[in-house]
Amino acid sequence: MEIDKEVRGRVDGSATASPPGGHGGGRTPPGPGQPASGSPIEFRLDPASGVPTYLQLVQQVEHALRLGYLTPGDKLPKVRDVVASLAINPNTVLKAYKELETKGLTAGRPGQGTFVQATLSQVTLPELTALRRSLSSWLASADGAGLDEDGMVALFTSALRDFYERRSGARTRGGAASGETEGVA
């Protein structure tokens, strides 16, 4: 899947969102895979993740914001729609929406719903498209090397952690952080 204005995609494998530029309210009727609620995001849960349900919802909104699938003005699904589609307690959805509001990402409008008011997008659409192509190529190589999904996640997570440790000046894997004396606890 490419990230562009023509193609819809999954957000971190767990939410479906419409492409950047769309806003709640004036959307065209839902197409295949688009939520009927008029919201550009559809939540999915991973019961095996070990992450609390409300945090999964928060993370999916944050991922959609970072990738530009959600933009200020977009409407999140109604609590009752999320409850019906995921078979979860309404308080769980309310807790997630409250967390997003506390972070300054959304705002509730009585009688209207919850709307995105800030974004976390860090790069432009062409940059995302190029990065996604590169990542897709890496995933194909990892698959060809025999890694399953968990292996790919483990390798990526390890490489990401090492990247940030090197970037911050810390030594990787068991070494002392910069400025510390080796052998001193």
C-alpha cells in the first residue's frame, strides 16, 4: 500500500483511516473498508498484545495522526459505534477519548462528537510515500530471509533502539553510557 491521496490504508495494522486532507462531516458515502460512521478511522483490537484496550485506541489515533490519515477537524467514531463494532465497555472508549483530550489532540463537542484538534504529522506525504516503499522492500527481504511477523518486529525494534542509543551518544548493548566510567556500578 502506498500512502497517497488515492489509496486508503491500515494504520499500524490496527486501524483503517482515510487519506490526508479529508475532514469529518462532508465525506462521501463509505466505500469498501470505510467505516459507516463517517469517521476516517475504524478501530481494531489485538487481544494478544498485552496493551490495555483503551491504550490501543489511543495509539491507533496517534498513529493515524502521525501518518496524516487524521487531520484537524476529522471526527472520531461515536462511542456507541465503537462499542458496537468492538463489543467493549463504553467506559473504555470514553477513557481513551478522555486521554486524547488530555493530550490536546481531540476535543469533545456536546451533541456533536469528538473531533481532532491537533496533529502529530512529522513528515510530508511524498516523504512518507518514499519511506513506505523503502520499508516495504525491507519487509519483503526479511520475509525472504524467513522471518515471521514477530521476528520482523523484534529486529526492527532492536535496530530502532540501537539507532536512538547511538544517536544520543550512549554505547549499545551492555556498554556504559557516554560519560560513565567502565567497571563502576
